Amino acid sequence: MFFVLASCAQGNKESPSHVKDETTGNEPQLIKVLDTIWNTEQEPIRLRDSIGKVYGFESEEFQKQNAIYHRNHTLNEQKIQTILDNQGWPERSLIGEQGNLTICNVLQHSSITIRKRYLPMMRQAVRDKNLSPRLLARAEDRLATDRGDLQIYGGQMKYYPETKCFNIWPVYDPVNIDKRRAEIGLGPIEEFLKTRFDFEWDLEEQIRRSEEFEKNKIQVK
């Protein structure tokens, strides 16, 4: 699925201190909390999008379901922050890949401020083998694109109306992208793009696109 350049954040909810008891305690309780967060985060999204396809994405039915999702997300965001603030990033042996995906997906839909706050923790979790590098790369790249910056690892695509095709969002220092990817445990960008998007990596083209991106950014400023 190609990403859409839009932020799902609903304001900067930065004080989750009132969400306490259910996010602390023994290991089975933490897994149960994360399972509940996953269901209450993902099911409203699926239902909302299904309603949008039937009634339209501007319909009252869609808006009602979208409001349900955002209410759930606000609570889930607070719970995830409480978990991370109280105990750090949970060990992979405890929460598994599904638990990591739950945490990362909730953070992914949060404000830029919140996402920036937990990036150092995510980087350390990757170094400690408690988080998949692909989830860190996704977080880093989406944050960069949402801020209008060059992405770092090359995982984000965008549809360009002027060429009527998809291309990767311009990359910082394309020449050394495989070095950066390898440093966190990712394979070469050419293999990733071919497998994930059936997209051909052209280094010279991407160098040119990144240079143009930077020039346009300077002109806008």
C-alpha cells in the first residue's frame, strides 16, 4: 500500500499521566493491553474506510466512524506513551512482532512532536534487537516526509500527477543510502523497492531528484 502524505495526528496529546493502572503490571496484562489497543485502533479504520467506499468519504456515515476512530486513537496514544514512559521499549521476547507493530502504528498516527520524542527510544530498541529495523525506517521516513524533508532510508512512495506515476520521495544522500540501510540491518534499496513496489532504483535519477528537491526547498524559503 502506498502512503498518503497526510498527518493523522489530532493535536498534541502530551500528558498521558492519568492513564496508569491498566498499562502497568505483569507481562500477560501488558500483552492484553496491546491486543486491545490493536483491535480498537485498527477495526475502526477498516470499518471507516469500508463505509467511505460505499457512502463516500465526505458522507455523514464516514464522518461518524472517523470520529470513533479518533476518540479511540487518543486513548490508545495515551496508553502507549504511558507504557514507554514508565518502562521503556518492551522486549521483543515479551510482546513479539505484533506488539511492536501495535506500538509503532499508534505512534505513526500521532503528532510530529510525539513521533520525534520516541525516535531515540526506537533507535535504541533496534540496536538492542527489540524492534525490527523496517519499523524504525518507516517511522524515520514518514516523519521526514511529513516535515517536508528528504527521507533517509527510501521506503516512502508518492504519486506525482505531473508524470502520472509513482516515484520514491526524494532521498538524502542517495549515493550512501545502502550504507545507512545496512547500519540498521536493512538490505539494499534496489532489492527493497523491486520486491515491495516493483520499482526500479536509478541512482543517477534519484541524485538529480534530490538535488532538485533541495533547490526548490531553498527557493520556497
